[in-house]
Amino acid sequence: MAKRGMSILKGIEAQKVAELLNKAYCDEWLAYYQYFIESKVVKGLMKDAAVAELDQHAADELRHANMVADRILQLGGTPILHPNDWTKNSNCAYEAPENPDVLSVLEQAIKGEQCAISVYSEIADITRDKDIVTYDIVSEILADEVEHEEDLQALYDDIHEFIDEIKKNIH
């Protein structure tokens, strides 16, 4: 990190922030792949709406990985270099979409977003008033993750309501 840039850190070490961000970086790559593969294998009711949502979220997670990697480098760190290390160093688990049913896939995705919200909330708390640049980056990502959870939950609820309506009309 450049000297003046380093001087903005107040009561927190760049290495500690880089370590926290590296774990989040691993999460972003795993989330990207999870959304990518889910959009390929998902099946069921309102599949097209789910695919559109999953593809958009995959693009966002890749953008987040880029933002986090850039900040790790600014702090003098190195982003995790090997994909084999992503699962070892992540905060959030990767769940393969072994059940491709749209509701199951959406449940997994919602759980992933909830984990990401927790991770970025914690990093925001740690960096607040100590590293304004990292704080701003994680706040932006956190806002995206909250929106993702809301979008996925709304789609999940819509599908459930549709199924319930069909069941009422059958009986």
C-alpha cells in the first residue's frame, strides 16, 4: 500500500484486514460458481425466472471478488492464488446443487446470501472508523447481498404461493 494510503488506517493493521478480505474473497468465488452451476442445472416451476436471478447474482459475485481482490492488493496482501484453497479459507460453505429442484436451489442460495450478510456485517463492524476504504467497499457489497437475499426470498415465496394456489384448486 502506498504510504499516504496506509496512513488512513486507524487502529487496525493492513494485514488483519487483508486476511479478513481474503476469506471473503474465497466466499465470492464459491458463490459465483454456485450461482453459475445452479443456473445450469435448476429445474422446475418458474425455472426461467430462477435462471435469470441466478445469472445476475453470479455476475455480481464475480464483481465483488474483483473489488475485494483489488483492496487486498492495496493493503499489501495477495489474494488467495489457488482455487483449491477457496473452500479451506472460506467463511461460507459451498453447497453443490445435488437436488436441482428450483425450491431447493433457491433455499441454498438464500442460505448463502445470509452467510455473506453476516460476513460483510462483521467486516464492516471491524473496519468502521478504522479503514474507511474497506468499510465503503464492504458496505457496498453488503447492500448487494441484502438485495440478493430479498430477490431470492421473493421468488421462493412466489413459487410457494403459486403451488399452494394450484393445490387449493385441485382439491
